[in-house]
Amino acid sequence: MRLVMCLSLLVRTARPWTVRTKRLGVRGTHRPQSTLSADVVVIGGGHAGCEAATAAARTGARTILVTQRFDTIGELSCNPSIGGIGKGHLVREVDALDGVMGRTIDEASIHFRMLNRRKGPAVWGPRSQADRELYRSAMQANILATEGLSVHEGSVEDVMIENGQIKAVTTKAGEEIACSQVVITTGTFLRGTCYQGQNAYAAGRHIRDTDDKGEVEPPSVGLALTLEKLAFPLGRLKTGTPPRLDGKTIDWSVLEAQDSEDPYMAFSYMNAERLWGAPTSDAGALIQCYKTYTNARTHKVVTDNAHTLPKYDGGGGGGVGPRYCPSLFKKVERFPDREGHMVWLEPEGLNTDLVYPNGLSGPFPEEVQLEFLRTIKGLEEVQIVKPGYDVEYDFVDARSLTHTLETKAVAGLFLAGQICGTTGYEEAAAQGIVAGANAGLSAQGRPAFVVERNEGYIGVLVDDLVTKGTSEPYRMFTSRAEYRLSLRADNADLRLTRKGFEAGLVSPERMLALDRREGLVFGGLDRLKAFKLPVKQWVEKDPSKQIKFQNAETQAGGLRTKTGLEIVVMPNIDLAAVEGVMAGDEGGAFEPVPGYARDTVEALAKYSKYLDRQEKEMSHWRRNQELVIPPDLEYSRATFPSLSAEEIEKLSRVRPRNFQEAAQISGVTPHSLVYLYHIISRKNTRTNRDELAVAAGAPN
């Protein structure tokens, strides 16, 4: 860690690649002397920018990452965690394409959970809480170690275009960086405005590691004007972050603790074998998180102080924030009958007392934030170190992009991250790797790289954005994927690494790791298929007592044989039980599937008979998208209990005439459309049958 910090300091002071020039003329008309050149320039050092810059460089393109401050590269601006339901899938896919997020969180994880374990493996969501300092240092080290990538400190103000071709970008200091491809990943900085109470001020975000509560990083106004000048459709979205608390002032003894899972499960496939069974990640230690709840007193403080909240530019003054990560005020407003909302208290690192109260975002004045915090169990004496705030920023309607995330209007200009209307580190990283890879490939005249919907959640994310757009911050969920049985977090490398290697995006070392894991996975499946026993012996030899059959003794005397694969497919029987029988039968020569391949073997076995059904179901639905939806159909929870509140709201408002129109509504998932299709199809079938019956009984 000390070496990384020294490297960071060297970059901040020496800046060997940076040449300062005096700015000449007026924005958009000056022609300063070109001092730097690259194939690809990536603007912004957030999660999208880091993945875009490293991806472009991996393709062989000379790449420059331009950021206001090197020391904020890899900053976790809001929550100190990576992954989650749907989001963890994206991180694994980014890693499968040789991205840096998975490797970085493995160096910084201090608390790991696999979410949704009670459900099937298709919707398991790996999530790691990070030590902020370790994560930022590890990301900066990964950036510095990337061959063909250099970092330039500066603020890009304009993109120079001549005869429809990008020629350069210009910085606020008057520098010109010649390039043919540009990736804009400005996050919340694009004409950003921060809010605390009714105090509004120009900023992209607050600076975290400073004693000054009000110190901010400036917004990117020049680029917003550039996009406006190029006639891109712009809108305003917002997000928020909660106050940071002094852990020494929290009464931990009255709170419910949550331990990290043991053993740790690596995010990166490159670390899967090395870290399997290890008690911790490379951070070397684990912490506990703690749970508490808001209450009626909290909610009263929130509602009594609604008048102190800001007036935003978007949403008619109310702002347009994330539906699935709402502010505390929005939660209280939407669910007035709920007695309390869960709050997770997450320590921000191994060597800090700062605590992140997950679930309490909101831009109230600091004194109001302190008042509602002290109504919560365990926080009665809490002190705020940094108050929470909101930030509102410009975004571009992603329907103006192609599936490579290149803009349709300007060749060589790519967008990724919150500028495309998404929210979340993981969604940003996924877009960054697509935009950066394609910028690098385009600079070299090589074929584009596109992940399809049936290949990955990255493909679902990009396709949703560029075909449907979004009117609110887009968050990934497993329900957005129609092929979610095959798009699991455990098999992202099997789905994408070879594709990435063929595109020139993945290293030979990662391909060797894929070959090893593929051998283990498919070798394990082949062994399950080859091993057979009579059903009676499966029951008798099972040390776990999981394997049971109905009337096993009477099925041909219990002599009917079943393969190991057929046994694993059965409900409530796991791979370990089957391997226990196989080990007893084969003796000491048997070796179980290694831990870092087990989940994939078991999932492939469990889902084997459902995958064909999934494909047939989707194919049938696609062929019948012209099916008319009854105009008087009532969209309600009572009628369609499986639809989300968002889907019911949007279907009721739009009232699509057929399924083709319904499929274009942002937020309505393919899974729900198939569900709706089956209900309407059955209803139509019953109606036709009734009409035929009436006609058959009618007199001539």
C-alpha cells in the first residue's frame, strides 16, 4: 500500500506526461499547440472511466485517461460496496472480459455476502464491502500498471470535430490532446449541482478525505455545452449520499451484527483458485456490519422538515432520483404505513471510525440530519462527520447511441456511465468496458465488440439503454434478463472470456485460467453423467441421507439405474451428497470438483432441463409480439401479482396496443412480458372456446 501511495504522490507532483500551456482564445475557437496525442482519450476517472481506459489500452490503442485529480481515481463516492443482486453479475462479467473492478475489490473487501442464497443460483448476487482507501489505492495501482495507458490531470472542456471527425480534446488550461476516439465518462460532474437543504452550489461531488465539510470538486460545464451544441438530447437526474458518522459515538451493543461469510469468495476469476477457502480477501481482515431501523419518531422529523428540502431543476422541482435506492424522505412519503425502514451501518475501512448508514440518504440541512439520526436505536448520541447531500447532473438520452455506445451523430464519440442515465458503480463499469473496448478497436480499424442479450447482463444493460432509453436512473436487476437461467454470476467467464479474447480484449493468462476452469466444470459434468447406480444403492450409500425416492424398493426392485447427473437434478439434493456416494464407491481415487468450480457444475446440472424450455418460451413470445393487448385490461397488483409496482405504473400510463409496443417501455422486463403474454393468451383461448361453444349450440 505504501508503494501505491508513493506512486500516487509522484504522479501528483512530477506529472511527467503533462505539459501545461496557456489557454488561447475563446472556447470552441482557439487552436493551441498540440502537446499530447493518443488513439483514445477517456474523460473521467470514475468506475466507467477506469474500465474504459484499461479496456482501450488492452486492445492495443494508445490511451490517455484525463481526470481532474489522479488521487481521486477509483473513489467510491457513495456506498463502500461492490456487487449485489444483478450488480454482482455485471462485476463478474466485467472481470471475465479482463476488467479491473473484480480484481480491485478482491484487494479491498472487508465483508462479503452472497445475497439471495435461499433462491436458485441464477439470482445469487455476490456483494463485497470495501475498505475505501484500499480500493482506491488498488485501482490506482491497476491503472498505473496498464501497458499503453497514461494519465493526464486536467479538465476537458471541448471536443474538436472537423469534417465530422474527432481531431482532439481541449482542456480548461488550454491544452490540446490529439485523438480520433473520445469516451466521455463524467458521472455526476456533467453540469453538476450539489444540494444541502435549500443551499445549491456548482459541484460534481464533495471531496471525501478533507477536514473541510464543504470542499467540492468542480463540475464539467464545458462538456455539457459541447453536447448541447452537438444537439444531443439532454435531461437532468439526481442521486444522493447519506451523512458519514463517527463510529465512536454509536452504541454498537444494542445493534444486531452481521458477520461476513467464511470462506471469502473471490470476485475475479483470476483469484478464484488462489482465494478459494481463504478466510479473508487480500485485505487481510473482516469486519461486522450492524442493522438498525428507523421508527415513527424518525418519520415525523422527516415529514415535519419536508419544507427544508431543495428545489431541483428536473422532475418539476422534485428531482428525478433512483427508484430503487430512494432517499429517506421518498421512502417515508411512498410508504406512510410502514413502521420502520432498515438501516445498515457499514464501517468504511479497517483503519477508520467513519461509518456509512446505508438507507439514510437525503439532502436535509445538517441539523435536521442530526435530529432524525438521533431518533434511531443505537444512534442516540451519534455525531456527523460529513453531512449527506444530493447531486443533480445532466445525462444524454442513450437512444442516441449504438450498441457499441458510440454516438450516432458523431463518429468516434462514446459515452458510458451515469451520462447514459444509469446509477451504480457496476452499471458504470459495464458500460465503460464496452465503450473503451470499442473506442480502442475503432481506432485500429478492427471489428466492433458487442455483447448480446443472451450472452450477458452487459448486453441486457446496453440494449435496454440504447433501444428504450430511460427517464429515471437505471439499475440492473436479474428480472431484466430473459435468459437469466443461463446468465449466472458463476459462469460469466464461460460465457464471455473466449469472446473477449477473440476480440483482442483478454490476455493469454486469463485464457489459460478459463481453460483450466472449463476442464474442471465439464469434466465434473461428464463424470456425473458416466456414474450410474441402481436407485436402491443411491439411497443406501448416501451418507448425507438427502437422496430419497418414492417407493424406491418397488421400482423394479430398486434396480433401475440413475446417473449422478440425474440425482443432482432432483430437488433438495446437492452436489456434495452425490459426490459422497461416488467417493464411497470409487474409494481413495475419487477427487471432488474443486471449490471454485462447484457452483458452476451444480448450477449447470440443476438447470439442464429448464434451459431448453427457457429458449422455447422466449422464441415463441418473440414470434407473437404482434398479439393485441386488450385496451380495457386492468393493470393492478390484484390482476397481475407478479408485476412490480413500476411495471404496473408504466403499463397503466402507456397502455401499449401490443407486445411489441410493451417491449419498448423502459422498466418493463422481458420476464414480466412473457408472464403477461401467457395470461392474455390463455384468456384469448378461453374466449375463443366459449364463442365456439355458443356458436355450436345456436340454431341455424
